[in-house]
Amino acid sequence: MNSPESAAGNTAAPICSAKGCRADAVWVLAWNNPKLHTPERRKTWLACEEHREHLSSFLDVRSFLKEVVTLAEWESHGPGPDAP
């Protein structure tokens, strides 16, 4: 999936992580799988307006979803624990 960290090096705008979607990302969905990741680790998916609810629900039903913020807000906070 696309992430704000990997998209930052690209000149193109970050795109939605939903399968087949090429829309500009507006939202960052921060998540982790407690069976695989330490509690502070955050993986990210990007979402357009149309797919934010669907992707959030997918993660939330599995108890993976930790936070949903705008892409602009995420970028203003700088890299998280997964940054290189």
C-alpha cells in the first residue's frame, strides 16, 4: 500500500490505497496488527474521500485501526516510528 513516507519522495501526489483507485489521498489511516507489531508502531494506508470509510471499517473490524487524520495533519507532525 502507499504510505506518506514513500509518497514523500515522489513528485506525484499521494494516491488512495484502495485497490484500483487512482484518486488523490486526503486521509491517513494509521494502524497496527498487535500480533505482528509493537504497540507504538504505526503502519499507514492512504484514502481518498470516497474510500476513507470503507478502508477504516476494514481495519476497525480487525481492531487494527488506531487513528484517522488528514494527510496535511499527518505531514505536519513529521515521520512516525516507522520512518527510516
